Amino acid sequence: NQPNLVQLAKARLHLFKTVCLPTVLGQAAWGKFLWVIRTDPALDDEIKHDLVQLLNDTGALVRRDDDGNQHAMTYVIGSNTNYIVANSTVLGSGARPFDIVSMLSDALANPQSIFSGDATSMQLLLEDITSTNRRENDVYLWTRLDADDGLSDWYMDYIQKQTIRFFFPDKYDAPLKKELPEDDDSDDKDDKEKTFVKNTYVPPQWTYWCTGYNIDWFLTDPIQKPDHKKGEVYPVAHEKTCVTPGVTVALRGSFDPLSVPRLDHDTIISYLRPQGGDICGRSGVSVLEPADDDDDDKPKINEEKDDGSCFHMIKSRIGIGTLRSRTPTSAGMMGIVPDKNQIGTTKKQPKIIPFMWHIVHKQFHIREEDLEETNLYFFEKVYDIAEENARGQCTAGHSCKLSSKDSLQQYMDLKVEMGSGFDVYEGKILDAKNINKSHDVQEKKEDCIQQSTLCPFFDSLEVVGPQHSDDEDKDEEESTNGGMLSRIQISILGSNKPPRIIHILETRFMQNQPNLVQ
């Protein structure tokens, strides 16, 4: 019942095209996961067409193998039911979070909801994974990515390899240590002085991953800040809080999906870490043997330390995992301008700015010209976008925050001020003398960026003020034949019925807001 809201969907499609899509297509693991994009069943026909056409034009819908066979890579599903959901999410009748069989069955029961992709292909996948021998051995991965966020190109591959590490340790690149020091404080002792105990490792039934290290991309006024036409980037570093993009749940095919705890991004660590491994059925720790030529007792591959819990934080020694766009398309309207801690950090350490831009372009594969175009689009449409976002608040099935409406109303009130240019900061028009001037730092390739890993720059990052808060907004989120999907898998054993990792990337686009066209 929102037929005249014409700005919001086009703005979010801009963000999807600029930020989300290239980061998914750039994944090193592209071809080894299934991308499911969920949108409102009554999505505006023009937006629906443009979304599917964009995916088709960029090669996201299908891929061809070496034999010329087509495999569906992406499905666009008209459904307001999600399968990666938090505890705060109100579930609809019959919803089964983290249940891949339920997801496929629900779509097949309503084939007109499959806006792109082939129902026959989906049926083949469902029959394949419901085989008794398959389901007992397989592990299902669910990764969340909102339509305005992005993943670094190593992210999905890393998650899949870590799934092998923790669920199939005998097939991993580095073997587990068979014995561990009994005393946690024994690192300073020689091996002869240590007491060792057997490391009895039992893989989990399920586990969580997330990252607390990411880049925030903010809009700028290209008139007032002509040197920042592509927006601005700021760091986010967490130790005890997950960010939403990239949150991943892994579970065994034989495990009841409804028994996996549904956790909000800001409670994952605080809930899981104190409970150890008992809650997910694991024991022991995944401590790997060092490489033969390593004298300093380090594994031959870069690994995060395992604390024995049912949660794993992807930290900066692995890389900057995610990117969030912070714009007034957000229903939550949280963090759409950099906070004082982010500003203070970049002022004190300006060299991290060109470093982050290098990562944005080289490892997120986001093009500078696309950022400039999207930034300009929001500059020209920001008041209309904010107005429609405010009108879309408090609709059935959508978030309702009075603070969000207040923030959006400030943009709407400023609409009459639009003239030759504007710069909005926290609901105020700034004079040129009040605009924070960014550091003019020449971008250059950092020596510490290696071919296969990232410089651990967040490890040495001095964050000014308290830890950056993560009041994450909790919104958002022509039929095309996607080709035949014979199997989405990673084969890691050599038997006829090998255990596999089946990886679903779920993205939400304009759910419960079908007619917010612009």
C-alpha cells in the first residue's frame, strides 16, 4: 500500500550495483557457493527487471564449466522469509532458519516466486542434498550479506577452508597437534619443562563466524568536497562485537537447524564465547602443527587462534573482511555519518586512508568511477530518498524506529534549502568554514600488502576514544532461466559419496517494501 514511494528502491539498486555485486563476483570462491537474493514478492516490475538484467549482464546468473555445461549461480526469489535470522527477528508461520531443505522446498512450492534461476535446477539440488548418505555427511554454510554491503575477495574461500579445518580436520592443509601443554602459562618454558596432555579433538555440530574489522564507506558532498567525489572511508575495529555483513553459520546436515541458536550480531560473542564448546558439541582445540621449515613455531598458513568455543572471529591478521555503505537508505539510520572516534583515528593516523582505498579497489573490486556515480546520485536525490524512507517506516513487517523517522525528517526539512550545493552533517547544513577538511594524502601501494595476505594494519591501529559502537541498522533488506544446477559443492574426499560443504550466500533487497521504486 505504498504505490507512490518512487525513490528508495532505485537508490538501493545503485548501492547493490556499486558495492555488493562486484564484491560477490570477485570472490576467489565464485562458483563454489549459491547466491540467493531475496526481495519482496510484489517488487515493482521495473526494479525487478533492472535487478535481474544487471545480474545477467554481469554474468552473475550462470557459469559454464570446462565441458560447456551451464550452472546456476544466483537465484532471485520473491519472498519475505529469510533463513539467516537473528533472535530479534519475528519469524513467520512455518519459517525454519538455517534449513536449506525448507528454503528450496518453499521456493519450489511457489515457482512464480523464482524471478531468476530455473526451478528444475533447484529441484535437482534439493533431491541431491536430501539423499540420506549426503545429508549425514554434508555441512551447510549460511553467510549473510545485505544488498548495500560487500565482502573482501578472500572471504568466502577463507570461510570454506576454515570449515574444513574445524569440521573435517583430517582433510585440512595442516595437521592438528596431538598433544598440548597442560599449563596455559607454559609458553615461557622450554619443552622439557612442560607437561603435555592429549588433544582429543571432536568437531562441532555447528559454529558461527564473523568479522569485527571492516571499512565504512560514507557519502560526501561533491560540491563542497570536490577532492572526495567517491565518498570517504573510515576504519572500524571490534574485539567483542560482530558486524552484520559476513556473519556465517555452519551446521551439519544431520543436525536440527532449529537447535542452532539465533543470535543478534552484537550478542554472538558475549553469548557463545563464555560457554566454550559444550553448547555445539565440540571438544579439544584446533591447534595446528607448524611447517617443517618454521623455526618460530608458527603454522605454515596464517590462522586465527582457536579458543575452543563455538564462535570464530576473523581478525586483522587475516585481513579486512567486510565493507559497509552508510547512507540514508537505511531503515535504522544508524551511523550514516562517521562518528568522532573514526574521525579522530584518521586524523591521528592519516596513512590508513590510502591503505583502505587500496583495499576497496583491489580486494573488494569496487570501481572508483562507480563510487563517484553513486555518490553523485545520492547528492542529487538525498532529500527524496530520505522522505520516502521516512514514509516507509513502521509498515507491516518492517522496522519502526521513531529515532529513525526523526533523523529522516531532518533531511526532509532541509529540502527547501537545496540550492547550488549542500553539505549535511547530523541534520545540519554546514557553511564552508565548518566543513571538516579531509587529509589530502596521495594514494600509493603499501609495501606491506602481499599477494596472498594483508598487512595487519588494524593490529597496530590506535583507535581514538572508546571502541567504535556498532548500532547496526537491521533493515533490508522478467524471469530468466538460470541454467541447470547439477551441484554446488566442494569435494574434499575421494569416495563415491564424499562429505561436502554447501554454501549459501543470502542477500536481502527491498523486502516488505515492494513499491518504493526510486
